[in-house]
Amino acid sequence: MASELCKTISVARLEKHKNLFLNYRNLHHFPLELLKDEGLQYLERLYMKRNSLTTLPENLAQKLPNLVELYLHSNNIVVVPEAIGSLVKLQCLDLSDNALEIVCPEIGRLRALRHLRLANNQLQFLPPEVGDLKELQTLDISTNRLLTLPERLHLCLSLQYLTVDRNRLWCVPRHLCQLPSLNELSMAGNRLAFLPLDLGRSRELQYVYVDNNIHLKGLPSYLYNKVIGCSGCGAPIQVSEVKLLSFSSGQLTVFLPAEVKAIGTEHDHVLPLQELAMRSLYHTYHSFLKGGQLLVLWLTAAPPSVCRLLTC
């Protein structure tokens, strides 16, 4: 296997190959043959998927100075080293399905980078220097342990596709709405409770996926004319636990929507929004009644505060 690997690399060097495929080689270390002498000066794309690499050499950029695409999917790399920042021509970096815990700040020096894939790792944060990637178009950081997004992410002015599914995000920074080129945003399977009101205001943003955020109860109005994925959002109301609210006048009985049913018990505080809704409903239905006829609102075990509210 070792002799075959050396032969493959030697041929690539002699024939000045631009692409080198070293996938599925069971490599535990970066091949020394790649770093020998002047390295592979003409190499532009290096594929090393599904090996067992744990780190990258410090002189990688010196030996592979013209590298444009680097695919390291499915290895055991724990840290993205500082040396990665010297690959100044790099446009695509795939480190998905590794064991990454740290991405060094030097990644912000990859000014030509367009596609960065860090999915399926163990990242708890990303350095703010990610915001220095002005040419970045695709960022996939799904299936990590992120609690927040990079502080300066809104400075990635070319970002079009952002995927942060299956992390631990509680909120979305409002400055994310400032991304002028963002077309697709996927945040499914997080812990989001709300979204910025400005999200979706940009005409460029057309696809938003927030599925399986069980604490998320509503969407900004700007998203209503976009393509939205929101299944599994919001905790469902158990009908057996609510009291059914209705209006009754003579033989007429009108049941209110499910959203109005969950007013609560006599010990619950009536929120201003609920008060406004009840008053509005009272005046609406009162206009349908004949003069002198009373509108009767009844609620099973109705709290006195609600009854007093509607007879004001």
C-alpha cells in the first residue's frame, strides 16, 4: 500500500497533475511524499476523504502553494491548525465529519475562500475572524454544539447559503438580517424561541427552514411570502387541558378559535394582549345582536377577572 501511494504521488509530481485523489487509503499521517523537496507546486485539488488523519502539517502551504480545493471529509482531525491560513488561494475547504473542537483564528486569512464545510464536528464556537471571509458563499456548520453564531458573520457580504441545523442555538443575532446576498438559511433542529423581526426583509432571502424548534411560536411577517419550513415548531396545545370558550345568545352559540381557548385558570394573570382580544370579540359580536339584547359569555369555571373584563 505504501509503495503504491508513493508511486501515485511521484507520478503526480512528474506529470504536474492538478488533481490528486488519496481517498480511502487508511492514512493516519499526512504522506511525507507530498511534502518532499518542493512538494507539488502545480497541484490545485487534493482529495483525502475517509482516512484517519488527525492533523495537518505546518508546511502545507509551502509545499502546496497553489491549492484551490482541499477535501478532508471523514477523518479524525481535532484542530484546524494555524498553517491553514497560509493557503491564500484556497477556495473550497471541506472538514465535515471530523472531530473538530477548535477552528483557529487564522482561518480568516483565507480571503479567497468561497465554500467552508464544517458539519458533523464538535465545535462549540467559531472565531469572529470568520467575518473576514468576504468571498465566502457557502457555510455549513450543521450538527455541532454551537450556542451562538460568529460575532462578525454579518460581514460575510457574499454569503448565500448558511446551514446551522442541529446545534444548540437559542436565538438568531439581529445583525444576520444585514447579509445582503443570503438566499437560503437553514436553522432546523435548534432551540430557537424567536426570530428577529427583520428576518426576511431582504429580497435575496427566499428559503428559510426552522423545522423542529419546539420553542418557536411565531414567524416574522417578512417571511410569509418566502419558502418556509417550520414543521415541528411550537408545543401543541392539549385539548383536554383547556377550557372551551364560546359566545351564546338565545339559540346562537359561537365557539372561539383554539388560540383563545388557553386562557387558563382563575389564578392566572390576564395579559394585555388577551384583554385586547376579548374586548374586540365582545364589540364585534355585540353589533350582531338586536337592541336591548344581552351578549352572554360563558366559560367553564370562568375566572372572575375575565367576566368583569367583558362586562366593563
